[in-house]
Amino acid sequence: MNEPLCKRLAAEVVGSAFLLATIVGTSIMGAKLAAGAPAMALFVTSTSAGAMLTVLIWLFGPVSGAHLNPVVSLAFSANGQLAWRDVLPYGLAQLAGFAIGLWSAHAMFELPVLQVAVTARTGAGHWLAEAIATFGLILVILGCVARRPSVVPAAVGLYIAAAYWFTASTAFANPAMTLVRALTATPAGILPQHVFGFAAAEIAGAVLAILAGRYFWPAPR
Amino acid sequence: MNEPLCKRLAAEVVGSAFLLATIVGTSIMGAKLAAGAPAMALFVTSTSAGAMLTVLIWLFGPVSGAHLNPVVSLAFSANGQLAWRDVLPYGLAQLAGFAIGLWSAHAMFELPVLQVAVTARTGAGHWLAEAIATFGLILVILGCVARRPSVVPAAVGLYIAAAYWFTASTAFANPAMTLVRALTATPAGILPQHVFGFAAAEIAGAVLAILAGRYFWPAPR
Amino acid sequence: MNEPLCKRLAAEVVGSAFLLATIVGTSIMGAKLAAGAPAMALFVTSTSAGAMLTVLIWLFGPVSGAHLNPVVSLAFSANGQLAWRDVLPYGLAQLAGFAIGLWSAHAMFELPVLQVAVTARTGAGHWLAEAIATFGLILVILGCVARRPSVVPAAVGLYIAAAYWFTASTAFANPAMTLVRALTATPAGILPQHVFGFAAAEIAGAVLAILAGRYFWPAPR
Amino acid sequence: MNEPLCKRLAAEVVGSAFLLATIVGTSIMGAKLAAGAPAMALFVTSTSAGAMLTVLIWLFGPVSGAHLNPVVSLAFSANGQLAWRDVLPYGLAQLAGFAIGLWSAHAMFELPVLQVAVTARTGAGHWLAEAIATFGLILVILGCVARRPSVVPAAVGLYIAAAYWFTASTAFANPAMTLVRALTATPAGILPQHVFGFAAAEIAGAVLAILAGRYFWPAPR
């Protein structure tokens, strides 16, 4: 990871694009092929998203760290593994990548590229779920990076595949992706006015995980 | 695993909480999205539970061993890998974690936090199934710890995902978790009066596995 | 694998028992929960069987080789990795284990222990499928043992999970297990009079794979 | 991979045959068992294809590289990892293997061996999807070969399993296989007149990935 910043940002863009193209594209395909079977539609989304995450972290981990998530970048900065001045560029690259991925998914399925979400996702249960989902995600990353770095890609993929199901909110766990998912009317979307609650809960969960990580793994290797 | 006891117990609490939150949360989501398709509901629970178990053992294995199950702690003590005086604190930490996880799942789905189970799970077939499921779980752990320690997390996750299906009882295989699952009216529950039969069968299976493990792997490395 | 023969045979018995208990138990559970959705029922059987196979080879591979299949024992003997005089005891241990596993599955689900199969499985398509399935299985084992021994458990599990679906016969690929599956009236069974055709096709596929393996990997390491 | 060309071509033939037999066989079995549940039928195909790809790359990677795809052979040649003069023989071996696999699948299911496809697959969305799917596939291969060669088999399998779902075209991502899939009237087929558009999009995606790979991993190890 001694790559120049521009190459690291390019990796974050391409990785984020593939990640959200997978989530949105699969949710379109799932809704089409599994009409009336919402569990099947969510299952294909959860397994595809988990599989793609694992692949992308294998692929871009050695280039940029494959954060694909601003709270992951934040956690690495808090741990001294990413320069603080790189957090904002990483976040912007992730936003750009998510937008490219979302619009690519719309284009592949010949839907209007520009859309606005119609799915309500709000309430205390959903916020608690996002906080727990993000707490777990960041804890898994920090702990495995500290003690078993070779399993990070598989651990993140399996965690997210499971988190889709045990949280009431399907585990967005990513404030930048949450924001961009306001731009799709497919089942992967979230009403724009509900983005703030999700993002705040996700950030709270991430901060708690950073604190817990310092207790469990005080000197990450 | 030379961590102080308090940190090891904290790992058992957090790990146990995530494990039961996954099982209960997924069973709620599965019942909601797969109404009328019980195989799909059980399949998402079995795969999510297996995936989360693997992740949690990767994460907390280097801290506490990630037992998440009193009969696992018992088996390690019988093998000299955990001090006998730590078995009870581990068991209490697991109980506390399971309660936190179960109540968190209820809260995420905006259900009453305090519930009592309504699902009957009893009879000779179920007891035989719990004994076999726990026998296999402990044997897998002892054998892989002895000969292929790096695969233990994946082996436990895959074993449990399969055991959900081949046992008539969906493989609780964990007396502390069985007890706490009397506190949920979701499909993951077990009637309080049926807990004792399950727990006794699980302990019997574990004891047999400890004996079989001594035959197969007499000097664990 | 310098274990005494009696311990190796015990490993083959226990491993074979868990393998067939998984296949038969899951097919009973699948038929019960996925009535009217045969693809779902077969999917849970294929994934559970594949997962359990991987676990069992991790567990018993260092003890007995975890053949769990007489044509696997035959292939290892042909390659000089198992004494010829051990092939028959291995086969008998596998038969005994399969019988124990099948009857255990019946008992767990409170079905009559002694049954006779009712499912017809015959014809040129099925025989071709069994020959191809077994050819692939033995080739995967010989090639991975020769060049990438650490992936054998995962490779066998993934291969069998896929082979359930691409063969017309759901890939028994195991003459001893085929014989014992004549003793169950669950969906996992095969009519006694159809066992011979399956077993002959499996042995033919295995012999071809041994020859192909000698071409591809002449000096296994 | 210092094997003689004839052995490498034999590996490409056998590997390609098993890959397409899996895709076509599973799509026949899926259509039969999951009539009216197209998501389930596609899910078993995507998971079986991904699992078999991983197994085949483990098995034949050390022999021929297990390209099983002419644009993969092209990418390795562009990177200096395959002699240019071997690209055409590899492509012909892949075509031959795909034909053998497709006809074997028909024979196993007792369908007419010679068929012509009936499924229309065309339009800008599908072409964009094939370009993106192939871009991602080649990028994953080049990046993992450069930095984490041991995960290539799992990465390709997981990528393809996910790509089935997030692309509108179910990710053929392979011009030779696309051509041969014009010879099946099963759900895996593609109308002969639609082959050219798919193949052109796949080649375009592959060329872009080769260029992107040079930027991200300039000196592959």
C-alpha cells in the first residue's frame, strides 16, 4: 500500500462502482425473477454482495486497502493506518464510485439512469440495526487486520452476507453508499429524507467499534 | 490467548451476543419475508448462523478462544487448554452475551424485548438429534484444533450450517444458548419446559465426543 | 496417516456415518419443509452434503485419508498411497458407517429404522451421469492431492455440491453409499434393482479417472 | 506450467467440458425442478458454475493455467505469461471442450444431442453488461495473479457467481463459450444471430481490463 494517492483513489472508485453495481443490479434481477418471493430476492442480493466484497478486497486491498466505505477509512485513520489527510479524498472517491456503479446498474437493465428512491427506511429499530451492523463490521475489520490479516476479505464478505439478514435494516453500514442509494427507485433505495438517520447511526456504531477495538487489540500489527 | 480473564470474558460476551442476534434476527426476517416457505426461512438462518460463527471465531479466537458455548469450554478444559476455574466464568459470560444478543434482535425488529418461547421441541428423536449434533460439533473442534487449527473457524461454520438440516432439531448444540432461547417467541425459541431435555442430550453428546477425541487425537498439538 | 489400521477404520466408520446421516437427514427435512419446491429441497441437500464432506475431510483426512468412498480408496491404492490389502477393510468400514448414518437419520426423524427404497434411478442418461460424476470426483482428488493438497477438502465439497445439479442422477458417485441408499424410502433412496447399474457406471468412471490422472499428474507428490 | 503443449491443451479441453456441462446441466435440472421459480433456477446455476470454476482452476491451474476462456488466454499473452503462438490452440481446445461438455449435458438428460438455441439475448443493456462482466473478470484475474495468486480460483468462482446476478445478461463473459451456447435450446442458450454482439462486447471489456491492469499492476509478479 505504498501506491501513489491517485492510484489508490482509482482503486476505491472502481471497487466502489463494482460493489454498488452488484447490490443494485442484483436487487433489480432479484425483483424481476423472484416476484412474490422476497426472501429469495434478498438472499441473492446478500450472497452476491458478500461474494463481490470478498473479491474486491482481495483485488484492491493491496492497492488502496479496499475500504469502499468512509467509516472504514475513518477507522484506519484512527488506528494510524491511513493518513488523516487521505480520509476526505477516499470518501469522495467512494461516493464517485458508488454513483458510477448505481448508474451502470440502471443502464445495464435499461432503466432510467437518474432516479430518486421510494423506499422508506426509518425508525428506532432501523437505526439501532444500522448502529449494530456497522459496529460489527468495523470490529471485524479491526480485529482481523490486527490478528489474522489474511482472512479479512472472507470475513467481511461473510459478515455482510449474514448482516443483511439479522438486522432489520439489511445492513447498509456505509454512510457514503447510503447517500448514493437515495438515487435509485429499485428495492436497494432509501428515501432521501431517511439518509441522515442511517448515516448518523452508522457513524455512531463505527465510533463505538473503534473504542472497542482499542480495548481488544491495543497494538494492531 | 494469554489475555487477562476480563478481556477474554468480554470477547465471549460480545461474540455470544452477535451469534444469537444473528440466529434470532435472521429467524424473524426469514419468517417475515419467507412466509409460507419454511425451507427458505430455515436456509437463510442456517447460512447466516454458519457465516457469523466463522467470522466470530476468526475475530475472537485469538482473544478468548471464541468458545461461545459452555460444552466447548468444557471440552477445552478436559483437554488442558482452558483452566478448570475459567469454565464457570466463561459459561456466565456466554449466558450474558446470549441474553444481550436475543434482546437486541427483538429491539431491532421493534418487538417486545421480554418474551417467552412458544415452540415445542421435545421427544426422543429431538434428543438423539441434539446428542449427535453436539457430538459432531465437539469432535470437529477437537480434531481440527489438534491437526489443522487454521481451518477451525470455517469447519465450525460449515458444520453448523449443515447440522441445521440433517438433525431433526435444527442443531442447537449449545446448553447456554438453549436456555436463553426460552426467552423468545420467535421461531428460534424453545418452550422453557423443553430446555432440560435438550441440554442433557447436548452434554451427553459432548462427553462422548471428548472420549472419542482422546482416542483419535491422543496428544493434541 | 501412520495411524494403526483400527483407528483408520474407526475414522472411516464415523466419517461415513456423518456423511450419509447428512444426506438422508437433509433430504427428509427438505421434503418436509420444501414440499412442492423440489429445487429448494435438492439445494439444501447439495449444500449440506458439500459442506459436511469438506468438514469430514479436514477432520479425518489426517487420520485415515477420509476416503468415505471405496473408489477413492481404490484410486489411492492404484497410486501407491494406500496398501492394496487395506482396500477391502476400508470398503467394509465405509459400508458399516453408511448403514449407521442412514439408520441414525431415520431414528432422529422418528421414522421406521428399517426401510427399502422406492425411488427408481435407472437408464442410459443416469448411468452416463454417474460415470461422469465419478470420473470428475476422482480426477479432482488425484490432481489436487498431487499439486495442491491443502485444497482437497474444499475442492471435494464444492465439486459434489455442483455435481448434484449438473448430473441427471444427483451424483451418487460412490458404490458403497449407493448400496446402502437402497435401505431408505426417503427421497435419498434408490431401488435395490437399480444399484448395480449405478455402481458399475461409477466404477467405470473411476477407472477412467485413474488413467487420466496418470497422464496429467504422472508422479504425484 | 512447464507442461508440454499437448498436455496443457488436454487440460483446457477437459476443464472446459466440465465447466459447460455444469452450466447447461444445471440449467436443465433447474428448469425441471424449479418450474415457475426462475430465481431459484438461476441461483443453482450461478452457485454451481462458481463452485465448479473454483474447483477446475485448482485442478488444472498447475497444468495449463486453467484459462477456459479465450479472453483470459489473450490477457495472459498480453502480459507475457502465455506465448502468443499458444493463444489459438488454447482457443480451439476451449471450443472443443465446450462442445463436448454441452453435448454431454444433453446426453445425461436424454435430450437430443444436437440443438439450436431459442433464447434471445441482445440489446444495448445486454452488451454493456457483457462488457462490464468481462472487464471485471479479467481485472480480477490480472490483479489477483499479480498480488495474491493463491486466491485466484476462489476469486474467479465468487466473481462469476455474483456476476450472474448483477449483470442483465447473466455474465457469459467468454466468447468461445458464447459461441457454443448457440447449440443448446435449454435456458443456457443464445440465439446464433446474437452471438456476435455478445462476443464483441466481451472482447471490448477484456481489452479495457488489460489496459486498466497495466495501470494498477504494472509489473505482475
